[in-house]
Amino acid sequence: MSACRTSPLWLGLLAALPAWAADPCDELPKPSVVVKRLESAPEFNLRYGYRALTNLGSAKARPGQQVLGLTRGNASVRFASTTPVIVSADGRWECASPQITLTYGFAPLTVHVAREFPPDTCAYKEIHAHEMRHVETYQAHLAAIEQDLTATLNRRFAGSSPWRGQAGQLARRLQQELDTRWLPYVQREIAKVEAAQALIDTPEEYDRVANACDGEISKRLKPGKAATP
């Protein structure tokens, strides 16, 4: 999707009402934005062996590495809106007040540990601890961008007077802008977490986990290096 330029959502301003006439649009609430962060707990999946995880994590693992653990977050972004409307008596124009709710986060957020390492083993605890660092990074990033998301959307939508324009147009134009501009914007902000995730998966961290527990990990694997992206 390509971002659209900022532009008014109405086709034309209403003619000014006489100074003594009440503006019917004043009956509407002001446009508003609510931002909600998903607080989903991670799901744990111990069904896959390291070969399957290596295939799943091939985009992040270096050649020759075996993936022992993997954390995957599915970014979820949803805009919901209700738009109270007042239509003129002649049906030609309307005023509307968008009430927008953004819900964003990772759902599901899944932690995989290779089934070769049962939960009661030292190796499992090491791999699990590494993956929980990824979980914490996902959650911290969502919290860190909440203020900027709220401020940016408020600048665009909230606090102004109701929008005015040709009847039947405003809700459609609002939805179009949310889909083409603001949905991709929020997705890009969420995707910035990958830079922080890369700082966890260093060669030194890979080697530390692979050599932990007095060689327990290497004994359970075929020849090849171990990784936990």
C-alpha cells in the first residue's frame, strides 16, 4: 500500500450560516482517537523438532546453524470507527464526527523450544530464557511506540470540529485514508522492533547457548552449530 498525502476529507465547505442561526453540527461530539495496546501473553509450542524450527527460522539464522528456539510475533493492527452524522434537510450535505479506535500488538506471540529439549532439562531452561528476552523486547517496543502513535493520530483526527462535506462521502473517505495511509504507518512502526531483536541474536549469544549445560545441547544434535533466533 502506498501512503497518501494529507488532504481534507470533505468535498467542499458549507456555506457560512447566518450569525444568529445555530449550527446543527455543534450537536455532534468532537472527533476522537483511542489507542489500545494488545496485552497478549506468549503461547508456548514444544511440538517441533530443531530441524523444523531451522526451516521456520531460516530467514534469520546464518548458514549451517541449527535453530533450537524461535519466537514469532504476528503483528495485528485494527482500526475501528463509528461516525455520528447529521444530514441536511435537503440531503445534499452532512457533517460527521469520526470516533476512531486503534488496536495494535502481536497476536499470537509464540515461543518455540525444540522438542529435543524437555522442560526439565538445563538446555530447555537456557533456550527458554533466551526466547523470553525476545518476548520482552516485543512487549517493550509496543509500549515504547504507543505515545507516538497516539500523538500522531490525534494531530490528524482529534480535537477539531466535525467534518463537513457532500452527503454520503465522509465515512467512505475516512475508511480509505485509514486503509491506505494509517494502517501501513502503524505496521511500519511495529516492524522497527526487528532492529532491537537483532541485538539479542549475536554470534556470542549463539555460542553461549550452544555451549551451555556442559555440552548437553551438542549431545542431542547432529553435527552443526546451534542457534536461537
